[in-house]
Amino acid sequence: MRVIAIYPFKNSSVACFNNGSCKTILHEEKFTNIKNYEGFPYKSLDFLNKLHHFNEYDYFTFPLLEKSNKQFTKNGWITLLKKQYKVQKNNIYFYNYHLAYAAAVIYFYNMNNANEDILVFIAGNYKNNYFAKIYKYQFADRKFVCIAKSPFSVSTLFTEAALFLGMKAHEHEYKVMGLAAYSNDKKNYMKIYNKLANNIYLNETKLSFSSKFDLNNARFFFEKEFKNEKPEIFASGLQYFLEDLVIKWIKATIGKTGITTIACAGEMFMNVKLNKKIQEIQDIKKVYFMPSAGAESLVFGCGSIPFFNKKLPTISDQLMYKGLSYSNSKIKKFLTQKKYAELFKIKYFRNIEYLTAKLLKNSEIVARFSGSGEWGARSLCNRCILANASNLDTIRILNEMIKMRESWMPFAPTFLSKWAGKYIKNWGVIKSKVAASSKYMITAFDSTELAREHLKAAIHPKDMTLRPQIVDKSDNIKLYKLLKYYEKMTGMGGFLNTSLNIHGYPLSWTLEQAFFTFENSSLKYLVLENYLVCK
């Protein structure tokens, strides 16, 4: 069976499934070069149709919100697919939006084969659509059963907080989280915490949230109550309140169901500090966080639901490398353009990983474009900028060169799995709970003293937490090879990794985007598969 999954809203995406396996994911922003592009993914679908020929596919699937104008929306999408791609109406299917989130995380981690029931917590940023739900995945009959829902999601608090602080909604929530660590004076942030707790609470019987004010317009409450507070104090009170409320939600559900393996999806679980607190709950046996937990992951759910419904086997490789890739011959042809040949030094290296490691050892900053591009809001070293994390000056150089991050926002490390116990406090205790999710920079950990020496430029400068990509050989053989060379040269297990993009633009996927980033920044080195391009 073959499936095309389509998500046509903010962060619009398409995915291709064949015989229970996800083969390709494309984001419209990568074709338009507009970050978080909102709209129908025309360019992605056109590209995918050329690759896979839609007339060979059985299902075309969409996620649909409960309170949307269903029939109007369905008719529009059906008409478009019939007209543009000759897709038959009886091949087009619509699935519940929240169910798609739940199916996505279950599919990605192959938990449908886990021989146990699993709790799935969904919390995202869409308004007025019961956007905090709990599903129970029942292994015996392979069914998702909704056991609780709230009329709103507490995740919208961070979207509203971003607006209150003059940031961008649906983009800068992570900045509010990063800022929260800069106020650790309890008597200050508890004023914020207590006012929130007096207005927002959990019904532990129904497992649903309630509020005395409209959370979808919480910025007006913030303006009234907190306009004279320092941003870091406000952010800290909000972060601690969210952590405690969500932990209470999860603990109450575990207590009610007796199920101790959980999975988490939706925008709220992009908050890595929250995820850190969740994985530390003693009652939890295992926890799985969707690697890129926002709406871009819905295509995983829409693409896998037809297989679940028909009781057909699925297999996920648990990798995020689902985008475009380029052979050395294609890159060579691209680089022979007169413009590039005259502007840059270009050389082919048989062992490019060794050369890259050597540059990093010498504290050079290197852009890397290798293999298939990552899906979602994560750079996992195939479309990335790498740097020596033991040099604290790397932060200043990177920000001046390209990233332009606020001073309070940390970078993140990538390191070999054998170093996890050396860099993460209590890794031996927590590994069994969260090892699967530790590969995707989706959760945070407390750092060791050694990590603060080796990775000082890639940990949070205030609370000393780190948000790692932990790498095994089977995850990415070329990246593993690069890390092993770097380890041998430096005696350190990893380096700093950040996304290959200019501030305000999406992660570079194509050769054109890579050179746009290279030419419009102060980057000196760009690795394209086995080619090194130097200014």
C-alpha cells in the first residue's frame, strides 16, 4: 500500500509512505525559502509527483481539526487534487488532527510493536479545538482511545507570552523558555507562578485543564498583571508553572490508568526544559518525545493511520533524514558554474570527514551539507554549521558570522553515545527511560563538569543544561566517522552543531539555499559531500 500525506497549514508538509515505511518528507518552506510557510504545499507536491507518480498511490490523506468547516475544507482539497493531479475522490481520506499527532509518535518510535499499552499526551498551539488530549494506544486491538480532552491547551501560554514580550508567535516560544533560566530567585518568580496558579488549574478527575480567563488571549492578562515585571522573571514564573501543571497532568493520568510508558507530541513538547522534568518523573518507565513535535510531524500520523487501520505492518527507521540529497556528480556539475568557480576555491577530498575534523580541531567553523536533509525543526548535522565547543569564543564568532542569536540563547552539542555517561549527570539512571529521544535534541539534561569543559560553547550559560544529539554508528555513518576522527584528534567526544541557515530563513536543503547562506554570511568553509568550498 502507498500513501501520500498532506498537511496544508502553517509549516505545510507532504510525506510519502510505501509498504509501511516513510520514504520522503518535504516542507514547503524549503521550496519557497519562507520560514514556517503557511499555505497549501503546491511546490512540494509537484516535486513529489515527479519522483513517485501519484497515479500509483492508494491513499491521499489530510489531518482535519474538529471545529473546522469540515465539508468546505474537504471539498476544496478534493477538488484541488482531482484537478491538479487526477486523484480520484475515493482515494482521498481525512483523519482527526489530534489522532494524527498520536499516530505520528507511535509510528516514529515503532511503539505499535512494543507489546504494551501506551499513554499519548497531545498539547499544541491551535485555538479552540480541544487541543490538549490524552490517548491510550491499546496494543491488544491496535486502537487509539481518547480518554481525556480539554477545551484549550496550556501550550498557548507560551505563544501568548512571546507576543507579550514583543516576539513572534509560533516561532519564538523557545526564546521564552531560554530566557526563563536567568531568574532563579524564587521570591521573584513565585509572584508570577502564584497568579497563574490562581487562575489556571487541572481537574484531576477529568484530566482536563480549566482557566478563569481565555488562554487564547492570555497576553491581555499578562499585560494587566505583569507589565512591570522583568522579562526573565516573567519567563521563569511561566516556565516553572507550566512544568508543575503538566507534571501533575501526567502523574494523575498514570495514577488513573496504571500505564507507565508515555509518548508526547504537539508544540508544547518542543519545550526541552519541560521534557527534562517529565523524564525525571519516577513513576515513568519510558518516555518518547516526537523529535520535531509541532504540526510538521502530522504527516507521519496521516501517513501511518491507513496502515494501522488495516492492521498492516509498519516499520520506522527512526531517522530524520527524509529530505533531498545530492550525489558528488550533481554537486560537481553545480560547482562548475562560472560564478562559483571564479569566486571560491573548490577542491574534492576523498576523506572529507578527516579534513572537517581537522578544521574543527583548529577552531575553524565549518558549514556541512551531506546526505539527505533533515525534516522538521532540527539540524542533525546533515544541514548544519559545526564548531569546536571547547572554545567559548565560538559563541561570539558564530553570532557575528551568521546566527545573530540573543545573548541568552544557547547552542547545542552533538556527541558520540559512548560519551553520554561522561557528559550527562546520572545518565546511567535515566538512559533506559529516554535513550530513544536523546538522538534528536528534543530534551535537556544536566551537564557534568567534563561537559562544561569540552562543550562549554554548546550548553546553556546560566543553568548549565545541554540539549544533545547523541550519535550511534547506525544513525549516520558519515557523521559517526567525523566524530571519531574529532575524538582521536582532540580527546573530546563531540562538537557544537547548529542549523545551516541565516537568521529568519529556513534550514538550507538545496544547493542553491546552501550557497545563498554561504554567500550572505561570513562563513569561510562549506563542505558539500566530498567537496570543500573556501572563500
